[in-house]
Amino acid sequence: MPDPTREICYLSLEIGLSASIPTYSGGLGLLAGDTIMAAADLGLPYVGVTLLYRGGYFTQTLGPDGSQIESEAQWSPEDMLEEMPQRVHVPIEGRTVHIRAFRKWVNGASGWDVPVYFLDADLPENDEQDRLITRSLYSGDQRHRVKQGAVLGIAGKRFVRAATHDIATFHMNEGHAFLVMLELMSEYLARHRSPEITAACIEHVRSRCVFTTHTPVAAGHDRFDPKMVREIIGDHPLLDRPELIGPPAAKGKELNTTVMALNLSRFANAVAKKHAEVSRGMFPGFAIEGITNGVHTGRWATDSMATLFDEHMPGWRQDHAELRNAARIPASLIREAHGEAKAALLTRVQSATGQTLRDDVFTIGFARRSTAYKRPDLALRDPARLAAIAEKFGGLQLVFAGKAHPHDGPGKDYLRRINEIAKSLKGQVEVAIVPNYEIDLAALMVAGSDIWLNTPRPPMEASGTSGMKAAANGVPSLSTLDGWWIEGCVPGVTGWAIEGGGKTDDELDAAHTASLLDALEHDIMPVWKDDPRAWSRIQRACIATNGSHFSTQRMVREYITRAYLH
């Protein structure tokens, strides 16, 4: 068992702490930020390590036809973070690349502080090409990704040591930090003056590593040519051990970061129960457990809701499970608090798009990365029926947000498609597309929508966390049964399921479109419009049932008992 008095180093390619520090793109980074905040709440000896992206992910604007326009984020790390005096270096293509770090303290509800270090290669002593390694998130080719992995895994390990942290466990949040395992092995071999990787060496690395996988999609698991990895970081005996770095079928011609992490970690997990089943099917023979994601409720509860929680459930900030007592809150106060959140969202919509939406009209929120499997246009695929539902219930409005990856052509097509349908529905169903989805906009949307829509094509959603954020604000979900929603859906209590099947993707999408609209017309809108007390009970149940359970405090406690002390 690892020494519980020593620290845990959480390595993540992206960490989202605030909109003003744009070192994240979406769910993975926001989860990382929420995890660190929960660790601070719990007084856990934790250290976060990520990269410093001076260009951010990107800033999104939308053209008149919905086309995505990308530009670098504008921010100054020197104005927001504390530069550390330590310097470390990492070998890249035979060059010595110098790395510095900036620090931000994350303050927990317990009074405990957790440091997060942002690693930066943009130093004058580095070659120009090396200064760009940490310039932006998810940019560049495979070589660039390995270079970023070297900074995160190798330089990250060296930096926490230089900063005098005593690390017992390295927690890899996805496979991007895979080279930390190589660095741990290098240290062991040097300490024991051994040129060979022994069973004891492998066990030493395994005893120090924990791994979380986040994707059920094969393409989401990085695979590199070991020869290319050698060219970048230099020769290493681990790269001559095909049974450790890749699947048997690859015969040493592939380094699969997930397989390598599974081989060299003492504990591995997926991020929902269903995702664990899918992951074990993708990587047979490995023990992959399920620890369902959560959200940091103290961060995502809107001000009006948080005030209610403070009044009726003192102590909830220290223990988010206290939200199970939400029945103490009068329904009328929940309605008022949600009304304030909705007004704030509609104000943001107007300032960003010029569209005026009504606070007395049912509002559907949808915000996530724009990509094919998430089917962002699913609610709009039968516009005639959607318009008929709107007419039947006195109006309907949808608020969309989300970025497409710069290289995701189909994802960008979805943005244009939504824009096109929005124009055709003008005057029947109001559709607003808010550009540049980021933390502050996310907080407004999950709290201010009347229902939260999620439409991934199963089983491609590993977990999803936006619906958890909505639940903490008393907003029910309407979602396909995938990821966390399989565990969180209590029909008519915490939300509704989009169901149906088909032999092809087109048949499945058609069935899900019909199910979505059926739920709106027959189950959701009648309650919202005609029975406000019943709707308030649903809001309260969302907080008490899902808001109290799907928190990163609960998630981190599971990591403590199942992974960190395992």
C-alpha cells in the first residue's frame, strides 16, 4: 500500500480552472479542474501538472452561415500565475529543451490548497520550434503530440521533484502522460545500475501509476511508431519491449499509450459503469474498473441556487452529498432561483447573438463539442414536428453552443446545418447559437436551461458531465441512455431517456429523433406548462438524487479507497 502521507501527482494534458486561463478544450479539462477542486475540499495531498498554452485551444467566432472561425486565445500567464524559480529539461530530437512552470493555488472548502503547475517551453534558450511545443492545445501532428507528451510526462515528473514534492502516485488522466512511466523506469534503472528491465523494475513502475481512460472510441487511443518515439526522446529499453508498449498483434510496430498504461499501472479505470464494460471489451485481459465521473458542485451551482443551499443545507460546500436533503427547500424558492439563472442565460444570449428570447418559453440547452457521434442537430431533424410542438405549447426555444475541433470537417458542417435550420424555423421555434463555448457560458447554460439535452450515439459517450452540472442546479436531462445517464436516469424524476434502436446509424438516429420529440410533447412540456408544482418536484429530485451523488468529491473518495491506497 502506498504511503498515504506522500503526495499524488495528477497529470492531465488539459486542466480547466477558469475561463480566464484557457488551457482546456472541454469535458476532459473541466473534469480535471473539478477533480483538483474536490481534492482541495477533501484536504488530499494532491499536485496538478499540465501544460501552459499561450495560444489556448482557440477562440471561436461564427460567420453568417454558421461557419467556424478560429483565432488564438489572448491572455497573459504572467499576469495570472506565479512563475516558479525551478527549471528542468527534457530531450527532444537530440536537443535539450528547457522547461519552466507557473503555479496556481486551488483553494478548497476545507481550507486546504492544492498547487497546479503549468509547464512552459516558450523560453528564449530553446530553439524556435521547441518554443512552440506548448503553444496550443490539440494542435500539430503525431510528432508534436509525442513532444507534448514528453513535456507532460518526463518534464512533469522532473519538475515536481525539483519543486520538492514527494510523490507516491502518478495519476495519468488519459494516455497523454504515458512517458512518465518511461521516466520512472529510467530512474529505477539508474538507481540500480541495471541495463535491463527486470520484473522488479516493472513492478516498481506499476506500484507508482494509476490510469484513467476516457474514450470508448478506438481512434481516441493514441498509437505511435516506436521508431518515431525513439527519434524524439532517444533510445530506451522500454521501447524494445513490445509486450509492454502495444497489443500483441502489433508485433512491436506500435506503441499504444493506453495499452502501455494498462500494462504499467497498478489500477486502471473507465469513467462510468457502462464505459468500463466497453473498455474491457476493447482491451481484453485487463482489469478496468468503473469510477463514474462527477462535477464540482460548489463550482457549478449558480449563485441563486448556492444561496438556497447555504440557507437550507449548511455544510454542503464541504460535503456535496448534503444535497440529498434538498427536500428541505420550498418549491417556490427553487422556482425563483431557477428564474434568476434563466434570466442570466437569456441576457448572455442577447448580448452574444442579438436575439431576444423569452423567459416564459420552455428553453432547451445543448452545449458540447460539435462532432458527428454527439449528433448536435438531432432535435432539429424533424423541424415541422418541432414547430408543431412549439405551437401546441405556446413556444419553444433552443440554445446551442460548442466548438468543432479545427480539423473536424463534419463537426463544422453541423454548426452550419444548425444555423440553416434555425433560419428556417424563425418565428416558429427560436434557435440561438452562442459562439465561443467556455466555462462561464457553460455555467450559465447548465443552470438557466429548462431541460438539458444530450444526444450521443450509444455506446460512444464514455461518461458526459454537463448533465451532472445541470442536475446540481435542478435542471433535468433528456438524453440517450449512454455514459453516466444510464446510472442517473429515473424517468419522470430526474429526467427522461431518448430510446429506440435500428440496424443502421440512420435508423437509430430516426428512432432517437422520434423518441426525443415524443418525450417533449407527451411527457415534458405538459408538466412544465400545466403543473408547475410537479415540475418543481422534478427540479428538487434532480438536486437531491443526482446533484448529491454525481460529484467529484464522491469520485475522488472512490479514487482514494480503490486506487490511491490500493
